[in-house]
Amino acid sequence: MSSKLKHTVIGWSFIGISVIMICAFYFYPMVQALILSFQSGAGTNLQFVGFENYQRLLTDSTFITAVKNTFIYLIIQVPIMIILALFLSVLLNDRTLKWKGIYRTAIFLPAVTSLVGYSVIFKYLFAPEGLINTLLLKVGFISEAINWLGDPFWAKVTIILAITWRWTGYNMIFYLSALQNVDQSIYEAAKIDGASAWHQFFKITIPMLKPIILFTSITSTIGTLQLFDEVMNITKGGPGDATTTISQYIYNLSFKYTPDFGYAATVSYFIVIMIVLLSIIQFKVAGDRND
């Protein structure tokens, strides 16, 4: 056996198992789900129906409501979270700040807490007689308890608050890591030139963090389009379908309603299509214009 062939065999022996596992547990299910999206029927009694499931999406009122709810979370929560994470990372990158390690840990901790655990806590905090209403009543911000989980508007607000609380610290860590690699002489030179803190933030920090902002925007978009745990555990999609997301609707189609795995696969591929389209848009809008 020649040396080149030997190296090739050794190389494939290292990656072969990984390639097989990825194909078996990622690509094969993706292809099967795509095939399944062209079938319909109760349970496992499926028949090929062509594009009928995709046409059904256009007239499915519950699906349309779930899409609207998901995009409300996406449009409102993701920008708030990204901006908040940016400001926190800048504040916690200050070398003169004391106890910054404690602050960083405290803000990041929600990202490693149990999804179910923190969702249940939020459910109790925002109950009619929960801690939030109690505090707001005592300080006089409200005259009567807010029905956080029973009112369509406030239920959405509760979900937005929950996912912002959990994921802001996660994104902050990326920005903080990037900021610590920025040469401080750049900021020192800007100060000498008379640049204010705001000018430094918008003219230096934001451009420096542009690739990281793009990355976190895309991952946050993907995560929001797949939002399930918070809605399922805090509001169960209610009141009515006021907080139902696309992922929860897929769950309902598969396990709550009469099982329709074909249509559930179709809704799943709608998420895939939206993720691809939104990612392309974000790359075009925020990507390197010199590419």
C-alpha cells in the first residue's frame, strides 16, 4: 500500500463513523420528513397527496395565527435582546468596574437554567396573585391586577419577557468575548480625538462586532422560529391560540390532535424555508458589502 493511499484510508477511518452518524441521524430524517410532507392521513395510514398539504397551509387559520404570533415574537423580542446584550457587554467590559465577574455570571446564568424550571417559575410570578402583580400594586403602578396569562396581549408580553430574560446573557457572552479582543488603543485614540462614549459605541464598537451581531441575529432568529418550551409551559398556547407558535402547532398536529404526521412535516418544512430566507436576508442586509 502506497503512503498516499495509507494516509487516505487512515483519514477516512477517523471521519467515517462521524459521516455515517451524521447521514443517519440528520440527513436521512430530513429527506424522510420531506417525503412525509407530501403524504397525508391519520396516524400511520398515509397516502401520497402531492402539494395538497402545502396548499392547506394557505387556508389553515390556526397555522396562520401561529405564524403571526411567532413573527410578533421575532420582530419585537430579537431586536430588544440584541440591543440589550450589546449595551450590557459594553458596560461589563469596563476595566474599572468592580465585581464584574459576578455581574457577568448573574446575567449569563439564565441561559443555563432548566427550560421547564424557569418557565414554571415565570408562570407563578405572572399569575393573577403572583409576585409581579403584588409588587406593581404596592408601588402604585397599577390599580388592579393584570391578567398576564389570560389576556392575549399580556400573555404575549409575558412570553417576550421570559425569552428575553433567558437569552440576553447568552448573546452578551459572544459580544463580551469579541470586545475583549479589541485593541484598547483604538478607544484611547478616539478619546484623544474628542469622541464621546456614544460615538465610540456607534463608530467603533458596532462595526467591530458586525460579524458577531450577524451571527447572533441569525441564531436568535432560528431559535425564535423554533420557540416551543416557554409557550408550552407558561401559557400552553393560550388564551385560545393567542400565543401559539409554529413549533407548538407542529406538536399539536403530531400528538395532541388526531395525528397527522404528513401535515406536521409540511409545517416543519415551512420553518426550514423561513429560516433559509431570513438568513439570506440578514446576510444581504448586515453582511460584508465587499463580498
